Amino acid sequence: MTDLVNVIKNAQSTHSLSESEIVEILKNDTVNELLFDTADKVRKQYVGDEVHLRGLIEFSNICRCNCFYCGLRKDNTAVQRYRMALEEILLLAQKAKDFGYKTVVLQSGEDSFFDVDKMCAIIREIKKLDLALTLSIGEKSYEEYKAYKDAGADRYLLRIETTDRELYKKLHPSMSFENRVRCLNDLKTLGFEVGTGCLVGLPHQSDESLARDILFFKNIDADMIGLGPFIPSPQTPLQNENGGTLIKVLKVMALTRLLLPDINIPATTAMETLQENGRLLALKSGANVVMPNVTDEECKQKYTIYPGKAGLNNTAQEYRNSIVKKIEAIGRTISNGYGFHKKTV
């Protein structure tokens, strides 16, 4: 067996791991504490103790896609669908600004109602508020992405979900792995800060596959990586499958921090959903971003990508206060900046 202690210590300075080394670390839980501690040290060295808060607005739960793991999939007739008007979105963006957030994240299903003209109008209005803007609205053409960038959008989040082509094909009917990668390449070419990521714990997902996911993140030179455990959702083809574990997603996140030391990594809501202190554990294992939800209570309850989402029963103000208190309790501070990726390696 490889001396994993030295492998992890070497990765702290080289930011390099082979696929086989990543697989060994993923399979071996005896080095977990060292892995998490080392990732935390790398995080502190490269991005500091500030935590960036980004206000999340879930503005539509209508989706044309049928991804097997997602509760918002088109064929799920149990979902109460909604779509916000421009004025509602802007009110929430203003609320995010009033809370002190410097970034707004606009997230939705792949809702064709929001064509280029509508999205660009939303982008331009939000940018008047002096906010950084992240879009998470799915696969688009190069021309659409360019229009968003020209309108002022700064970042784009599009998770690859898995780099295993066969698994990707099984989970994404009528979608193409190659097109997903094309989208990420287009976004990079256009100058977006690009976020991607994967689901951890998908059925038939191997440690080898997860290792290739991590190396993919490094290969495309991602600016942000969002990771979450697979949580089975009712009314989906995977509803009876076993979900992912917090430990495994934390390990994938920590390994990602070692390989991409200066990027932004959110402590995701899904981690908090699996375990009450999941977000804090993530912040102690390499994460430096939190995305509190500012969506109104009624819509937030309907944005059911997976069940039992943490924070559903809190107002946006209560949620923010709780998160800030927890962050400060572990000796971290809330950033006053926009949180752009500052490349140092």
C-alpha cells in the first residue's frame, strides 16, 4: 500500500495527485482527519479565513430535462411548479444586497420561458445593484452564453455531475456528455468564472470515477467546485437507491482543495441536509463559500431537487443570522468582497 500520509503531505505543496493515489485515499478512511486538516491548511494559505456569502435565488422550478436523480425532472407531476416575474427576482436581489451579500446566484431548472432577451434584462437590472452575478441555468448555446456575459454576468455554475460517460448517459435522457463539456469550454472561452462539480454517491459510481471527476476539475482549470451528496428524491427513478455519505463528499471536496488550492468551494446545503453540522465540517475541510437562500418561503418549499433541504423552515434573515453565527464561532470572518477567484498557482 502507498504511504498515504506522505502522499497527502506532498500534495499540500505540489497540488498534484495521480488517479491511483486519489482512489487509495478515497478507499482508505484511516487518513481522513489528516486529509481534512491538510485541506483546511491549504484553504487558509491560499484563500484565507474569509467566508464568502452568496445570496441564492431559485427563480423557477420548471425544467425541460428528465435527469434521474432530480426532483424537478420534467416527468415529476407531483411538483408544484412556479416561475418568478422579473419584479419578484429584482426584489429578492435587492433583499440580498440589503443583507450585505456581494453576489447573487440565479438558479433555475432549464426553463425555456427565460429566453435570451428576458435573461439579459434580468442580468442588466441586477448589475445596477453593484452585485456580482452567478448564473446556474443549464446548457445553452455559445451565442446565449455570450449574450449573458455581454449583459454583465460574471460567473456560471454548470456541474458535470459525473465524468463517467456511461453513467452520465444513463442518468441524463436526451442529453449528451460531450455537449456538457462543450458548454464548460464555451464559458471558459467567453471569460466567465466557471463553476462545475459532481454528485457523490450516485448508484454505480466508483471511486475510480470520482478520482477522474477530481482530475477533470483540475484539467479544465475550474474557478469554483460545487459538490453534493446524492440524496434520493421521491418521484424519480432513483428514489429507492442508497444515498451518498457526508464523509465521502467531504473527502472529494478536500482532495479538490489540495489539487486546486486557490479556487472557491462552497459548503453546500446538501451537506447540511445530511448532517446538522455538515456545512461547518465542510468549512473546516477546505470550503470557503456559503450560499444562503434568499428565495421567499413559498417558492423555496417548491424547489425540491431533493427532500428535506436544510433551512426550508427559516426566513432568509433567520437563515443568514444562523449561518453567520456558526461561521464566526469557528474563528472565520464574513468577507466584504465580491469573492472573485484570484489565481495564485
